[in-house]
Amino acid sequence: MNVYIRIQAAVDLIENKLKEPLTIQEIAKEAGFSPFYFQRLFQAISGFSVQSYIRKRRLSEAAKKLTQSEERILDIAVAYQYHSQEAFTRSFARFLE
């Protein structure tokens, strides 16, 4: 199987589970690579570390949710795997810098 197709399968898994806890082991298994090799490939192909990609995708989806709903910030933060509103706010501020 093509490496890019396998990486895309991992990205699809990430996208489908943005609101759930994810581990490198789980994502790498989906792509059929060891966690170490997967992280190196993902970085080389995307330009992002796996964790950075997940964090940015969660923030962008949370930002969309903030603008399109009346949900409380805390509820959105928790839904996207942030442990507190403060942690979410700090991450969001860093994302905008």
C-alpha cells in the first residue's frame, strides 16, 4: 500500500476522533507503522508533528463551534479534550499569535 494512502488513513482516523482521546500508538497502528516511524513520516509529509496537527485541528473545530453555536466555552473546551477553560483559552491565544 502506498505510504501516502496509509498516512491519509491515519489522518482520517484523527479527523473522525477529534473529540476523543487519541494515542500515537492507535494512530500509527491505523497506518500500519511503528509509532516512531509514523511520527517521522507524518512530520516529513505534513510539516507538522502529529500532536501539533491534532491540537490545531481541535482548535480550528472548536473555533468554528464557538462562532456557530450558543454553547458555553467550557463545554466546547471539554468536548475537544481540554481539561479546563483556562487551558483552552491559553491554547487558543497561542494559536492566534
